[in-house]
Amino acid sequence: MSFLVIKNLNITNKKLLLLENINFELKKGEVLGIIGESGSGKSLLCKTILNLTPSNLNAKGNILLEKQEILNSSCNIRGKKIAVILQEAINAFDPMYKIGAQILESLEEKNKKKAKEIALSWLEKMDIKDSKKVFESYPNELSGGQLQRVMIAIALAQDTPLIIADEPTSSLDVITQRKLLEIFKNLKNKTLIFISHDLALVSKLANKILVIKKGKSIEYNQCETIFNNPQSEYTKHLIKTRKELSQRFLSCLK
Ligand SMILES: Nc1ncnc2c1ncn2[C@@H]1O[C@H](COP(=O)(O)OP(=O)(O)OP(=O)(O)O)[C@@H](O)[C@H]1O
């Protein structure tokens, strides 16, 4: 049974089509990799699934999560059904509040002691060395990479059935990237949408791949097919040009 279904999704800005006829289906536990050049619409697609479509844009089509329509709906899914990891972690935190308070606020667990234990344990799994000190810090006291790891820890601690990770490794060093890859690979029964320009990483994680170019779905298939037998010229070009850039990361995984 499909866990998430995206059907005929179109996003327009006045008359300009930013996303055109996007379709995909994911079962529980499947990982979708979304690839495409900068500006192709990957983040916009994720924002729309999260019910965060910018107010100047118009989204039409269907987004069914466990058969429930969530597109343009008022249901509160973030942090409950869907956790999110964004590329610009600093924008996700309120500079006025300590990291710990913001983590506890985002968790469903209302027993504060238990919630803190869960949060600290995920911070430690994300290699935050002095997790208790980080818990008491303000966002501006942490580096970009630390904030990114905190954001990932929050998403994992939320324990939602769906995680959307938009360039989650952009501020991470290679060792932490590898750790995150292992954590994601070991997630049981969770569905993951993973956006990355790092095709080596995508190929290690995804079951299915959606290739987007200028808002259009160019190719959607099983991961092996996309990487071993791509059909479109654009996918071939993307894989060829990214392969060299990814070589360094691949050699670290060996
Ligand atoms: N609120 C908005 N109003 C108008 N256009 C927008 C808005 N948000 C995004 N766009 C446009 O939609 C297109 C897709 O943007 P998006 O951020 O989804 O790209 P992306 O594929 O995630 O790029 P990157 O890989 O650089 O993160 C871009 O042309 C962008 O300018």
C-alpha cells in the first residue's frame, strides 16, 4: 500500500509554471532521491509536501499521506507525520531561545525529562560531543555544521513516519556525512525523501529517483535503472558531470 502519493502536482506563480505535473508514489520504508540542477524545483516540491507553499504561489493536484489529502489542508503534519531537515539550518532556529528549549518545543513527548534524554541521545548519535553544553547554547554560539547536526537530531528524535531531507549534508564534514548515511540506511520502516546534489550519496540510499529539470519531471524510476540505464539525455548528463565531483566522497566510503 502506498504511504505517500503525489498526483499531477502543479505549482504556478501567476501564469508561470514552476512545477509541472509531478507524480510519484512511495511505500512505507522507501527512500526517494530527488535530483536536478539548482533552481529545478526540488525545494519547492518539499515545501509543498510540508504545507509550506509560499503564499504567492498556487499549488494544484493531490498529495495523499496515508490516503489523506494534505495539499492546501490545515492539518498539522510537521513534527507529527513529517520531520524536515533543511539546508540552511541557521534559519530554522530562533536566535532568542536556547537550543534545548527549541528541541523540547519540537518534540511530541510532553514529559520534559524523557524528551531531554531522547534529544541528548540523538545529539550524541550525531557526534555532538558536548551535548549538554550545546543544549544550553544559543544558535549563534554554534557553527553551521553543529546547527545542521542539531537539526538532523531533532528530525530523528521526532520519530515521524516520513522525513524530508533537503540537502542535509551541505554543511557536514565527510565523517559526519558518512555517519548520517549509516543512520538513514538503518532507519526502519520510515519513508525518506532525500534531496542532494551528491549523486554518490543518493545512489547509496535511494530505492527510487525522481529527476527534475526546470520544474518538469524528466525521469522517475528505480535507483539502479536511473544510474545504470538512464533514459533521458538530461539524466545522462547529470550523472556524468556529477560523477567526478562525487569521486572523492565515494573513495571515503570504501
Ligand atoms: N516564492 C516564490 N516565488 C516565485 N518563485 C519562486 C518562489 N520560490 C521558488 N521559486 C522559484 O522556483 C524555482 C525552483 O526553486 P527551488 O528552490 O525549488 O530550486 P531547487 O531545485 O531546490 O534549487 P537548489 O538546488 O539551488 O536548492 C526557482 O526558479 C525559484 O526562483
